[in-house]
Amino acid sequence: MTAVSDSLSASRPASLTGYVDGEKLRVLALHAHPDDETLYTGGTLAAYQAAGAQTAVLTCTLGEEGEVIGETYAQLVAAGGGADQLGGYRIHELTQALQALHAGCPHFLGGAGHFRDSGMLNTPANDHPRAFLRADPDHVADLIACWIRWMRPHVVLVYDDGGTYGHPDHIRAHHCGLLAVDKAAYTGDRSIEQLHEAGLHADPLWQAEHRCGYGGTHLYHAEEPLEKEPLAPAWDVPLVYWMMQSMSRVEAGLNTIAGAIPSQWSMPAAHDIFNTADNEATHTIALDDAAYAAKIAALRAHATQVTVYAPTSGPVSFAMSNNIAQPLLRTEEYRLVRHPHSASAVNSADIAAALAHTKLSE
């Protein structure tokens, strides 16, 4: 695994697996809100796309409860009698961020606006009728499974069991995502109605590709009447990873940015920001300059939520609306929790290496 000291220095492009069994590797990242895709997996998505893979993000809510930075869009939030239009604006930010990461267009569980940001635990937002937290977990998993069967990812990335910093939507996405992987492997799509509820028919890419799956397998045919279309078959995701961020890397990052942040920001203790035990991560993706630059650009796209400080020389840091500084690490870490028994290659610097010599069709 990459040494801690390497996590903040410029890195040379790593050799990553971009093709599996004669076709492009497909990576799906499941996230609760816009900006999570960049914060936790942005560099990985950019790096694997550059290696030839197809990358996609499925977002569960529009992040309506996010705290807006600055005055320009402050009245978009619902709190205090605002317009409650922040979610719609964050679609724009997510679109720009995904473009920076070359990760395609946004995909929304249930379609844009179907589920609502639940806010932090024990806040009034938990009780909104459309709050993600109020939805039946088994039903949510059914809808995510529809996306998995259409996209047919080789790799799925989900939050750790603590939901990174404990957000209830993150925890719900974690549990429902893992359940969805099992559901997608066990059975095919059950009904056209469920595909509609999952949001597939409202998805621009699903429509633009003439109802064609990511890997070129025609799951749907535009010329056929909807009621006669075949449903997607089961898909057994080979690799599933939890998102990690080891304490030692966080500590090293904080030491590097100390004294090199904007004056209005404050420094946290390492245990105050997302971290996991050093021995929990099984894989570490070192971000080369291109992937790191893409992550910076994507974070800047989420301007209502994140401020990026990237001086001409010196370490890059960022802060959310609380003005608490965090280092922008040059690594993204994962824990492998699902893998094929036939995997014959292990490489802790490449989350898809276990598939390089695996025949998925067998």
C-alpha cells in the first residue's frame, strides 16, 4: 500500500485496469447527495476513466438541506422561508462536477427529486414525506437494483458502514446499496412499473442510448412498444468496495496544511473529520496530477457547498460551510467487501486488478 508520505505529493500515473474480459471496465459510485461523488470518489472516477473505463454516479437525493456558502444563493434553501430551490440548483453543480471528472451525466434514484435530502439526524427534515430516511429500505434497494441491472457495473463503490461522517442518508445508501447488489444478482427486473419508479425512463442517457445497456447489450429496443420490452436480466456485481480514509493519512494531511489555510478557516483535530482505522483499507488509489486536477475542478463546481483553496504553491485544502479546513488528499482509499472466488490477481493500488484475469462469462 502507498506510504503515507506519498499521499500528498505529486504522483506519476498508475497502471490501472481499464478493460475486463474484452470490454470496458464499468464503475458505479452510489452517493446520497451531490458533492459526495467528488469528495469521496472523484479522483478514482477520473483516474479509471482515463484508463479507458466507463464511470457513472447514481445520486439518491438533490441535497436540498445543504448549507449554502455565501449570499448569492443563500435564499434557495427552505429554512427561514427561503425558496426551497437549492436541490434544483445542485443538479447544475453536479452536472458540472461530473463533466470535470468525465463521469457522464447525472443519474438520480427515482428520477430527480423523487427522494429528498433527510438532513442530519433528529432535525425537522427527517419528517419530510419524501425524505430518503423515511423510504422503506427494501423498496429503495429494489430501485437501486434496477440501475445495477441496467448499468452492469464490474465495481460498485458505497459508503462505509458509518456513512463517512454519520449522515443518515449516507448510512441508508450504504445499507440499501449492499442489499441492492444482492437483489440484482438474485433476480432480473420484475416490472416495467418498477423501472419507471427507479427513474430509468426519465434518465437522459437511458433515452439517448435507445434503451441500451452500458456494455452494448441491448436490454431495451426503442422501436418496440413499452409493454413488450424485455426486462434486464440479473447482474452479479463482481467487486464492491466501501469508501475509506485512514487516520494516518488525515493526520499527515492536516500537518501539511497547518499554517497554510485562509485566515477565516479553523483547523480540526483528525478525529473530527471522516477517518477510518489504518488497517481497514485494502486498496489505495494514488491520484496522478490529471486525476487530482479533475477532483479540484469538480469540487469547485460545488460552490454552494465547498470552498477550495489551491495556492500557486503549497498544499490544497477545502472547507464546507463551517469553515473547518480539510486537506485534499492525493489518495482515495477503499475496503474490498465483495469479490469473485475466481479472482487471481491482487493489487492494492488498483481496485479492478482482481478482474484483469477473470472470465466473467464463465
